[in-house]
Amino acid sequence: MARQRTLGEYRTIDLGCFTLMIAAFEPVLHFAATKLFPAEPYTVSVVAAITAIVMMRWGPWAGIHAVFGGLLGCLLAGARPEQYLIYGLGNLLSLAALLLLKAWGKEETRKDALQSVGFGLITALLMQLGRALVALILGNSMALCLGFFTTGIITDLFTGVVIWIARRLDGIFEDQIHYLLRIQKESQKG
């Protein structure tokens, strides 16, 4: 008889898989932006979408993905040390979206398409706001700070689409403790 994984082991594997997704997709998107579409002022990133999904699944553990995604983006772009701070620390403001999940309820957010997509968009906007605030604190101009929002508009749309798709896939955009209990209950019925 195979040993069942503990919740901690399951969570570690799950968080690792989402980290690997960022590690796989961000370089591809960076390559597309710099080599295929170098003249475009917009950027596309999976970090906000994955952070929102992980936030729904595991709550504040999503901070790992927010920071990792920001730092990886800086590494790929050959960023200055200040930018690592802006993106790494700034992305953590996205965790404020956990307050929405608490107010709206995770299950209600998962079931409602508008709330789900809104949650993803708010996560992306909070990341951009966090970057802008850190940049402002570090003495950057307001124009540069506004640039986090204007260059990220495609990422915002992309995040909304990813969340809309993820919520339609069983167990992906769902609190994982709720999901595991639901699956266990269903297997006991059948």
C-alpha cells in the first residue's frame, strides 16, 4: 500500500510546480518581448496570474512566487540592483489581495467568474502599485512610477484571461484544503 503524502509535502510539491511554471514561461515571454517584438513598449508576464492562483490555493505562500517572479524578470533583463528591490519587494503588495479573498470568501470568488477575474486583475494592479511605491520611495520620478501601469496593461489582460480559464479547470483555482476534502468526500461516495 502506497504511503499518502502529508499536506505539507503536497503543498511543497504544488508550490514547486508553480515556481517551475514561472521559471519556464518568463524566459520565453522575455525572449518574445526582446527578440520578436523589441519595439513594443508593453510587457507580458505570468507572475501576476500564477501569484493569484497560488494565493487562492495556499494564501500567503504566494509571496514566494511574487518575489521569485520579480527577481527572475530582473535577472532576465539584466537589471540594476535597485530594480531587484523594486520588483522583488514591490510584487509583495499583491498579497493585499488576500483581504479580498477573506471579504468575498474563497469559494464564492472561485465560483463567480467576475469576482475571479477581478481578483486576478487586482492582484496584477497591486503588484504594479507596489513596484511604483518602492520606486517612488527610492527617489524615482512619478513618470517612471506611472510606467509600471502603462507597460503592464497587457499583463493585466493576460492575467484576467488566465484566471478565467483556470477557474474552469477542476481544482486549479481552488483552496487546496477545500479541494482535497471535496475529492476525498467524492471518492467515499463512489
